[in-house]
Amino acid sequence: MIIIYDFDGTLTPYSLPQYEILKKCGYDDETLMRRIEKEINNKNAKGLYEAYYKCYRDILLENDIVMTRQNVCLGANRVQLNNGVADYFRNFQSSKTGVKHYIVTSGLKDYIDETSIREFVNDVYGVTFKQENGIYVNIDILLTDEKKVEIIQKVQNENNGINEIIYFGDGLTDIYAFEYVHSIGGKNVFITSNKKSMANYQKLNVNGIIDECFEADYGLDSKISRYIQRQIVAEKDISR
């Protein structure tokens, strides 16, 4: 069995990445989004993610900060996770359960590679930059909502075409992944934390593509952990 997770809003309590380097430059979510919207309205970028990373680079340049891995990953080891996430991954790590875990995100891969849960995850797929002499230059891979499906298919191919996939997501940006996993007979789990996310869940589930909806609690006795344990037991029973 394979479990694939979105990152921000799914494993963390915030829907946007909380990059410490941007906060050092005086940007919070509100000011950053205003700048991104301006970038899109001025047609300086083709879409949300391209605008996001263009603004990211421009902000660092304006503040004379070199885009090295050290700067980009600042604060990654202190990233706030949802309740119980660390214990959840320790409990369901591949060496103990045979379950493989993957993170697929439109955030920065290198940043997530520096987080405390990386050791329990089989692989991370996210946005990457080309580097020259240790400095990030142009975007190499821009992982959009649509491209998440390509990554899920890649994970399938790397695991003998497996369809036993559970996808965890928290918002409308996960719609393509949810639709694809549903189409192959996998299971979708929606993580909710407030009224807005519940409204998004209702929009996404009009066609019944979400199998479970849980609050963002991954504790060992949480509904999420009990659900995953049941899936593991059921898969073992089928394979006997």
C-alpha cells in the first residue's frame, strides 16, 4: 500500500508554506499574496505557481539574499506540523508496516527534505531549481496541481503499477489528484481544519470522490491513525 500526502495544510496547520526566509524579508501570507496577485494581474507570470516563485526570487534579490540551499531551507527543521504527525510517521514507517509514504507538493522539495519527518518518507516530489555554483537560478520542475497526477503515476510505475493508493489532501488544489486516485480505485482522505476547508470538502465531494474526511489530528489514537491501521489490516487479509 502507498500513501501520498500533500504537505501544506495537510501535514501542517497552514495552507501556504511558511518560509522563514520570506518572513525575514518582511512578508507574511497577506502581503505575499497581494504581491503574487499583482504579478498575475500584470501578466508577468502564466499562473499562480509561476507567480509565487517569481515573487519568491525577486523578494530575496531585493533584500540581497543569495538563493543558496542554506537560505532557502532556513527554518525547515522547525516547521510546525499538525498534531501527532511525527508520531504517526514513526508508527507507520515502512520498515514496520510495509506501507510506503510519499509527499507530493507544490512547495520546495529541498525545504521538505530538511524537515523532521523526511527520514520516515520514501520520497518527496516538489518544486526544484537548477543550480550553478551552489546558487539556485531557474526553476527546474514546477509542480502544479495538474502535474501531481503525473507524479502519482510515476510512483505507481516505480511500484509495479500498484493501484492501492491513499491520497491525503486539504483543498481545491488537490482536485486533480483526488479525481485520478478515485478513477484507479484508490482512496481519498480530506483533511479539514476550519469552516472554509469544510466548504472546500463539500465542493470537491459533489461527485463522491472523497472516501473519508478527518480533522487534522494524526495522534496515535486519532481517527486518521485508526483508519490507516484498518487499511493495513484489510490489505494483509486480502493478500493471505
